[in-house]
Amino acid sequence: MTLLAGDSAPAFSLPDRPGHEVRVEPTIRPAVLLFFPFAFSSVCTRELCAVRDDWAAWRELDADLYAISVDSPFVTARYRSEHDLPFAVLSDFNRDVAGAFGVLYEDFYGLRGVAKRAAFVLAPGGRIVYDWVSEDADLEPDYETVRAAVAAARQ
């Protein structure tokens, strides 16, 4: 079952590179979670590079932003480095977090357990204030709407 606005998001830790865990527990600042199917795929790269290219607008929000895929931590680290992404790209290789948020495809071009493209905004304290989940992997979130939800979460 997909988590929705009004639900409490679970705190979690995921690696951003082999041997290094990042704890995600929004207590003081809002957080944005961007789930995406696979690093190095065309739409995912377009999505995360769009966030990178507009990073000044995201930083003004004073929120944490995490991109999450089911790729291994070796892949997420290389992907972040090669695309010079200024935010954490986390590996949910065991699918625990995407499963908890309810954003896993049962079948994605013959592959099971791939993260759907999804965006969640968490208010300080961890309550979900915005949710967007797409069954269409080619559809990107509306970044202006996500940023507006972050701004509203700060109030």
C-alpha cells in the first residue's frame, strides 16, 4: 500500500556508496524523496540532472533532498559522481524503503521490484505532506509543485 499525504514516513538508513549509510529522519528540516527506477537510464538521468541544473532554487528551500533507486551502492555512487549531482543518491538495493513507501513495480519490462518514479515531501517530524507516484516511468514529477509543497511544509 502506497503511503499518502497525512501518513507518517518511516525513518531509514540507506547507503550512498559502499560502506557509508545515510540516515533519513526529517526532524528539523523538510525532506524530498525522489524515487527513480534506474541510474543511467535516459528519463532518470533527465530527471535528476534537471534537479541539479536548478539546484539554486532547491537550496533556497532549506530542505534535504534524496534520490533513491534499487541500484547497488556501487552504481549510485558512480552515477552521482559522473553527473555531478549535489544531493545524495541512495541505494535501496534490498527494496526495504521503496517497499515501505509502496512504490515498487510488480513488473517493469520483465523485472520485479523496481522503484516507480515517485516524489514525497516530508515535513519536519516526518509527516508526508505531498505524494506523487507514477505508473508511467517516462513521466517526471512537476518540480514546481514539489517545491511549493516543501515551502508549505516549512510553515
